[in-house]
Amino acid sequence: MLMEILLITWFSLTAASVGYVTYDLVTSTPEMKVMKWGWILVTLYTGIFGLAIYIISCREPAPNTHEKFIAPLWKQAVGSTIHCMAGDATGVIVVAFLTAALGLPMWLDSILEYLAGFVFGLFIFQALFMKDMLGGTYLAAVRKTWYPELMSMNFVMSGMIPVMIILMTNNMENMEISSLRFWGIMSLASLIGGCLAYPVNWWMVKNKLKHGMGTQRVLGKGGAVINKDEPSPAVMPGMNMASGATANVAIKNGHGQMTMPSSENINKKIMVAVLSLLFLVLGGAAAAHWGRYKMQPGHTSQPMKM
């Protein structure tokens, strides 16, 4: 009974958090359209934690200050992580719902979740929504974003898989989509996955392998300052420029500005890729040790291994 009360409280606070973030993004904060959807989705998955992160890293504190407010690298990395989570976690949660409804075993569920998260993240939230900023064509955007998306996905799933497998297979009720416990576990898994994905997103933004936190006035390349001598950039489709607010901008630093990787970065990229796979394997191993991959909804659970 106590768990149900806690979950009802959690989801009530989540609803209020989503409402606040949505209202603020619509009325005040000049965030890019794709990032508005990203913040709303991630707050839906992570509740008051998503709200807190939004307030300290993205919410415009005063009119015409968003560019300066989001300029620090750590905030740029937050934006990158939110963009990643919006696609990855959405794919994972949608498939988790479907596989649970169909009664599929957890090992198959995990594979399908990974594939769906990667597809949602790369082909929709990365390539489709960002193609104009990244080169103008969909295929060019896919080529430029597959590596960042793969790295993010591996770290996200290294956190989500063990949380879902261990907690759901420890109690049959946790596997029922009609139970608040199922959705509570999905929220916790999303939060853990996002935390593990943040460091690699920080590294990718710092090394210009991925965009950072953006704004309507700077088109996803945060850390800009007003410069009347520079021409204004083209507006991305789906964005509304603030009327005369910042007609001319110049990028002051490179945080969030994606560039094609140079040859000297190949070794670093390989090392990070290996590290991401190591984390994914460790997460899967933890799930196998303390959870039950073969279990499926409707089967009797066994005590969790210590």
C-alpha cells in the first residue's frame, strides 16, 4: 500500500512538472522546437528530476538571456543528453509496453527495446529533426549523427536494461502494464539511463561530435553573443524567430557546433565506442545475474539473487 501511495504521489508530481515545463516552453523560453518536445518527453519520463534539470539548465531567467544562460559546456551537454533521451527512451518505453502486452520474454524485450530506441533516436530525433542544421539532406544527417546516437544509446541502455530486468522479474506485478509499478520502473530506468549517458554527451559536445543546448535565436549552437556586424543565419524550418529580438548572431565558442571528425580523433572515438560497449555488457551481465531474462509476463517470479 505504501508503494502505491508513493507512486501516486510521484505521478501526480510528474503531471504537474510536465504541465509547468510545457507552459514555460510555449510562453517564455525560446528553445528550439525539437528540444521543446525533448524536454516535455524527458520530464514525462523523469518527473520532478526532469523539471529541476530544466529549471537550472534551460529555463530562460529573463527575456533575451537564453543564449548566455545556456552557454556553459555543462548545460550544452544537458541539452545533448535530453535530445538523446527523448528519442532513445521513447523507443524503449513504447516497445516495453508492446512486449509486455504480448507477453514476450525479457531477453527478446531487451533486444527489441535497444533496436527501437536506436531507430527512434537516429532516424527521427537526430536525422529527421536536425537535417537542415546538419547539411540539408536526410541521408547526410544520418551519416553525421549515427556515431553520437550509438554512443548515447549504449550508455542509456547500460542503465535501463538492468533496472527493468531486475525490478520487473523480481515481482510479477511489476511486469503488468496496468500496474503503476511498471511505469514507476520505466521512470527510474529512464533516469538512470540519462545519468549514465550524460558524461559521453559532455565529451561529444566538447569535441564537436554532437550539438548542444540550443535556442530559436541561435539555431542549436548555444553559447552565442550578439554581433551586429555579422549576418543572421538561416532559420530552420519549424522555428519562429523572435521578432527583431536578435537579428544578427555570431557563434562565440564551438560548444554544440557539429563538425566532421578529423583523423586524429579516430582513436578517441574508438576508445569511447569500446567503453560504451563495455558499459552495455556490464549492464546486461548485472541484469542476467540479479534478474531473469527468460521470464515473461504471466510466469511465476522467483526471489532475486543476492
